[in-house]
Amino acid sequence: MTPLAKAQHGLALICDAMLDLLAQHAEGLPHAKIARALGLEMEYPGGKNYASQTILHQLVNAKKVEKVGEARNAIFRLPPTSK
């Protein structure tokens, strides 16, 4: 498997895990709880959990997840049609 194929496979698995987790929490979860539940918490100078945040927002852009609220108060959940 090429490095690109490995990376794409890993990304698909993380996306699936996020969707599975959100399916278990119809009320939705904040980003930090999603990252923690999936073991994706990471810190770097100036930020935290950037990788999981980026992946989560890709799911929002693909309309597989909806974001309710703004900034630190945002909750992510499956849209009604995905339940």
C-alpha cells in the first residue's frame, strides 16, 4: 500500500469512527469530547486538537455532520436524515 493510500485509509477510518460516535450521541458532542473519546487529543504550540477539528469540519462541509452553535460552544451531531 502506498503512503497516500495508507493516509487516505486512515482518514476514512477516523471519519467513520467520528460518525459512529455521533450516532451514539443524538444530542451531539463538543469537539473536545469527540477528540478525547477517540484518543485524538493533541497539543502543539498555539493550539490543541487541530487534526481532529479539521477532519470534523470536513464532515460538516460534506453535510455528514451538522454544527450547532459557534466557537467553543459548538455541538456536532448527525443531521436528521443520518439518524
